[in-house]
Amino acid sequence: MTPAPRFAPFAAMMLAAAGLVGAQPVNDLPNPYTTYQGFYTLPEGRTWGATSAVDIDPDGTSIWVGERCGQNSCAGSDLDPMLKFDAEGNLVTSFGAGMLLFPHGIHVDGDGNVWITDARGPREDAPETAGLGHRVIKFSPTGEVLLELGEAGVAGDGTDHLLNEPCDVVTAPDGSIFVADGHSGQGRNAGPDTVARIVKYDADGNYLMHWGGLGSEPGQFRTPHGLAFDSQGRLFVADRGNVRIQIFDQEGNFQEEWPQFSRLSGIYITADDTLYGTDSESNDGSNPGWRRGIRIGSASTGEVTYFIPDPVGDGGTSAAEGVAVDANGNIFGAEVGPRQLVRYTQ
């Protein structure tokens, strides 16, 4: 296949390795949604920081957000990064101050427990980061720590239970825990030892297995950024650096890959197998011809039916990284660049 003429050299190399050069952009689709910015109310004096983490409470309408303490990091902050809002946009619960460095991926399980990944680690030149990062924390709905995966402040090498910049977490119906591990794989300087894998634990947090590795072949990753299960129990991975979704069974066996949802940061699948994928990074350098925004389609067939463009416009810094959908069909986009939580309604 002939590369598109505007491909930046590094982007072209990555897409060619993934076999995706020539995939036709999916931009010209209906958008039946209205965009609402500024719907959620923070306490007086507090402003939104970067956020990529949003999920729905078991009540179906309240939402949980992992917010980076008014900045792009919670290092040294005394603010609560874990926030719960009701359906009217009011903050009703918060917790987690001093426990997280870089809240990144979130999952709310069927019991209302809130899982969050801490996707950075400590730096020698920043003492306030000591003892933070490289782990997943499971909170009760009131903020009690129930379980930790990985070890705070300790970077794993991708061979065992220890984690290294974990991006996202999700639990299966049997309680098994899946973590997308490794945030640095999409960088042009990523070395061969860069962690890029999916890790599986049992319901008690005992390490079971992992699969993956840095690369663009089936079953390899360049930043596995988001996770979701469909109704069949298949695990969908937003393999962001490779500009594709990869689909696996729960033992890590590769099923198929889809490029048509673009360069996904976040992925959410509802009970009827509607797939919501949010592309926060596409531009002429990273994914030429594709527009940033949320693509909506089928996790069963792979068909894409709707496209919600980035509300900031194509010249903005980024669209939503995290996405979730409530029981009424409202979509929520958690934005890192504009630092906001956006609500879309039909």
C-alpha cells in the first residue's frame, strides 16, 4: 500500500509496522449530540486540572472522575483527586489526597468500588513525588483502600506483578483484574525494554499472567491506553501508539484488530455492545487525515456510525482521553489538554 502523502516519517513508520497505512479516515459521519462544557461544579476556588479518568457509578447517573489536582499532577497537593458528581453536576464525595501522583485510568465495579491507576513514578529532582506512582488502588465508595496492585513508587520491569506507569484497569464478571501497563511505548525514543503489556490478576490481587511487549505485531503494544469488555467477555485494548483497537480473550489470545476507530486513548462499551472510542491525539504528525473526537459504533461488527468532533476544534491541544456513558445515554469526555469534563446529550 502507498503511504498517505502527508505522513510524518515517524508516524508513517509506526503505522506501516502495524499494517495500517492507507486506512481511510472515518470523519464524515452524523453527530446527533449537543455539547455542554462547564456543566460540573467544583468547590469555590478550585479549578479543573488535567483529567483522563471518568466512569459511571452503579446508580447509572452519578459519575466518578480522577482529576489531577488543578494541574497535570497531584504531587505536593492536598486536594482530593477522586471526585463523585451527581446527575445535576454537583460534587457529592471526594477523597484520595496525598495518595496519587498522576491519576490516569478509572474503573467503577458492580459493587461501586472505585479503581484508579497512578501512571507516573517518582523523580529524583522532585522529592514530593517520593513513594507515589506505579500502582493501582481499589477504593471503597467512601474512600477506604481495599486493595493495591504494584508497589508505590517502584517501577516494574514488565516481568512480574510490579507495574510501570499503568494506564487503565478493568474487572471481569468473575472478579479477575486486568491492567494496561506501560504509558511510554508510543514515544519515538522508546527502547526495546519499554513496558507494554496487559497484566491479569485474580480477584484478590494475586498475579496470574501477562502478555504483550513493545511492538506493532498482533499482541504487541505501543501504549495500551484503555480497556473495556464487550458482552462476550472479550477484552478490547486501545493500542494508542499503533492506532488500533486490539481484541483478546481473557487468556490473552489475539482475536482481531480494528483501525477504524482511529488513535484511541479511551474506550467504553455499553451492555448492548455500543462502542464509544475517544481519539485525543490525531493530527498531521500522529495520524494524518483523521480528526480528533469520539467515534461511536458497534463492538459486535466494528461498524462506526457517529462522530462527535473535538469541542475545542481541530486547532486545540487535545480532545477527551477518557470516555463514559450513563444509563440515559449521556456521554462524558475527560479532557487532559483543555482541562475540563464535557457532557454530550442527544
